[in-house]
Amino acid sequence: MTVIVVALAAVLGAVAYGWPLVPLVVYPMRRWRGFWAALYCGVLGAVGAVEFRDLHYMVGDFFEASVITSSLRALVEATGLAERARRRRRESRARAHETR
């Protein structure tokens, strides 16, 4: 029984420490998919922050950080600030494929 509890705690800790980065890396080249993924990650982060706020190793704080990164990503996607960089990257990739 102790092994199961320790394994679940390790998985929860790994998810909590990595969750703030998920909204930043999921669907980097898709505007609206990235927006909806950021909202989804933010909602799950808010639920995780409330549910796990009293646990050891500040698990709730990492979920709170995911709400902040999700909000930033959703704001960037909603306003279209990243479209210029995406367009440049697509054009440079197209040029790289043409020269091959």
C-alpha cells in the first residue's frame, strides 16, 4: 500500500512541476488550438491549485503558475501577437524546402 501511495505522490509531483509549461509548448503553430489548450490547462490548473493547496512540496503553487502561463498564452493567441512570428517561420521553412 505504501508503494502505491508513494508512486501516486511522485506522479502528482511530476505533473504539478511540469504543468505550467504545457500551455507554452502545446500547439505552437496553431493559433486557436493553442488558445483552447491554454484555457483547458488554466481551468485544470485552477482546480489543481484549489484541491492540492495544502499538500507538501508546494504542489498547489505550481498549478497556480500554470494558470498564469495559461492566461498569458490565451491573451497572446486571442490578440494575435504571435502570428507574425509564425508567418516568418512558415516562410523560412518553405524556403528551406525549396532549396533542397
